[in-house]
Amino acid sequence: MLIIDIGILLVYFINSSCGTKTEDMYDYFLVKSLSKGQVEIQVPLDNTKLEELNNPYDAVERGELERDTDYVWDAAYYNQKYYVYFGVLPALLLMVPYHLITKKLMNTFTATMIFSILSVPFLVLITKKVFEKYFKETPFKYMALSSVMMMLGTMLILINVAPRFYELVTVAGLFFALFGFYLVFDCEREDKISYKKMFLGCLSLSLAVACRPTQLFASLLIAPILLRIFIKNIKEKKNIKDIEKNLCAVIIPYIAVGYLVMRYNYLRFGNVFEFGEKYQLTINNMKELRLRLITIPTGILCNLFGLPTFQATFPFIHLNADIIDTFAYYYVEDMPGGVFFLAPIAFFCFAIFKLWKKIENKEMKTLVTSLLTVGLIFVCFISLKAGSTGRYLLDFAWLFVLAGIILFMEIFKSLKTDEGKKILEKVFGFIVIYTVIINLLIGFCVVGGVNSMRENSPDRFLKAEYTVMFLK
């Protein structure tokens, strides 16, 4: 489809314009260590000063130490060894094989682009499948424009403005979550069930956890689908082989991947459930971090309803850490705004309260409920454990955007008068145009103070600025 081609070109343009070839602990130390069969990273630093601290995990105590000279920022430090907390799968699948074959190192910005490009088709295919299942009689243009909103509203542009290892593992997790969800969503056709798709879908969703542990919540999306198929097989008195296939297709992938992830955790931290978060040398003392329930409403406001900061000069939108103010400490970094203001179709999620009893299609009702529930779980968990930054939006933005699209189309389908449909059509058109413009402009923003198109590709930035600001 043309939409997929355009999405891929956009990702490539932004990534190639903003990406920098700086080496970090992921693409340099981790890849080299894994290539030698080691799980810890060999860092040429003297840890004497770090070891002299009463609590090296306390950022206040580390205040007198120099980052990346006396210790490795954001690495996991355990038993005087450094480990990379961030998901290992992108390195194992892509960067280690590349290093072994070419003897060169793949930059994280290149790997980020690859997983972003792989994500684009499935954002479109998921949207297309929703329309095929629930809105067959809706004009094609709504499906096409909804696909555009899914593609841009998911923050793929933003993730490629400053493509570091943080963004790499996040977008890799997104890809496996999307791929897995699509396969399971598509495994049931009329009276035939594809257990191969079910197996591959569950495998992909389980692999998402090896990229970003938080993506475990994405597996909740397929639970109602799998349960419905399993119950259907029993009710229709399918033979025992079909039921066994059903169970094996779901259980085997999660057990296999779960075992490997737990084994990797045990080799590093002596605990199968420890990913390294507790030992991370970061802005919070993760070892003693308690449940901060006060951060949940703050996180919801910031991640979902944070207002974008506009300015008079190109690119008109500003990424900042002051998107929300709170009396309690809450980490915010480089936020362009909340999901609902970057992809306003998500505001139609609130229509669930009005449409709950009116939605006749039980499968669609369950899907919307799952999308909203899992989306809120993501937001609450991330608010409790981390904070708010642009890359975190990638975990859950697509869930609210897809739910908003479904509920909008349900309202549109239920309208009886042409006049009402024309008004809603204009609203839809405005939302699409706004979503496209604001998310494209994000691609020209400055992230982290240095990563931007203006800094790394000034010619491209100036051409875009002169094109837009021709009246200046």
C-alpha cells in the first residue's frame, strides 16, 4: 500500500537526518560482550570511587562522581560488574550477527530505524483488519486515513529524532507486540483457525518482553481472543488434537522464551525475575524505590493529556521537561505532549461510556475494552516505576489511537442523518490534518538538547524551514 511506503520513507528521512554515530554501552560494549559469550560488559573504568560510597545507587551520593568516568550512567551495577538493563533481543537478533559477519558495529540509530520500518506495515495492517472485521461498508477513505493516524499517532517519528539505545529497545518491543497481536487477531477466519499464526503471534508477543519487560502487558490484549477460541473449540466438541494444538500454540512460546529470559536474568543477577532495574545507576534510587501512588494521576495527566508547547518559530512545537508541574518529584523528559493531544482521535475513547450498551458486536466491544484496559495499565505502571518521556508513549499510544478509531467509526455508523454524518466527517478530516501536521513537525524538534535535524542535517532543516516560512 502507498501509505506503508510513505510511512517507511518518513521514518528513513527523519532517522537519517537526525541519527548520530556516537557509540554507547549498548552498541559498543554489550554487542562486543555478547559476541564473546559474556553477559557482563567490560568497561575500562576504575570503580574505586563508586565502591567507596555507602549506597552507589543513590543519585545524590553519586553527585560528586563524574558520569561515564567514575561509573556508567544507566548501566546495572551488581557485584562490582556492569550489565545492560535494557532488553537484549535487538542486540542478539540484529547487532551481534552484523558484528560477527562484518567485524563492524551497527549503530543504535540504524537498528532503531530498522525496527521502526518493520513496525509501519503492521500498524496499517491492524487498522485494515479492524475495518474488514467491523466496518466493511465504510468508505475506503476512512480506513486509509485511519491508517495514517495509527502510523503517525504511535510516535514513530519522535522515536527516530534521537535514536539511542533507549529508543531502540522500545521500538523493538513495539514491533514484536504489533506483529504478535496482528497474527493472533488474524488467526480466526470463519470456521477455520490458523494455529500456526496463533503460535507465531504468541512467540512474537513473548519476544517483546525480551526487548522491553513492560511489554508483558501487551500479551493481555490477546487473552480474550485466545479464551474465546478455546471455549469455542470445547463447545463445538472439536477433537482432542485441535484442543491440544490450541494449548500448545499458546503455552510453548511463552514457556520457551520465558525460560531463556529467566536464564539470562539468573546468569546476571542470580534471580530469574530480576531484569536489572533494581541495580540501575540512574536518576532514581531504584533499589529502594517504593510504590508512589501519587505519581499515577500525574502520569495520566502528563502521558495522555499533557498540552503541547507551541512557539512562533519553526517547527512551532517545542519538546520540554516542563509539560506538567507537581509538588512531588516526578521525572519528565523531552515531552511533545500527551497522546490525546498528539493524536486527538484518542478523545473518542471516552465514547465507550456512551456506547457500551449500544455496541452489538461483542467481539468489538471486548477488543475496545482490552485496548483501553491495557493502555491504562501501561500508563499507570510506567508512571509508578519511571516517569514520562517521549519514548514511553510508544508503548501505549497505538492502543488509545486504535480504540479511538473504532469508537469514532461506531458513532459514524450509528448516525441516521446525512447532516450528522457530514459534521462528523469534517471533524474526522480536521483530526487527520492536525495529527499529520503536529507529528511531522515533531521530527524537526530538538531532543535532549543536541539531537536534532538542525544539528545533524542543517541543509535539510533549513530547506524545510524556508519552505514553510516563505512569508517571513
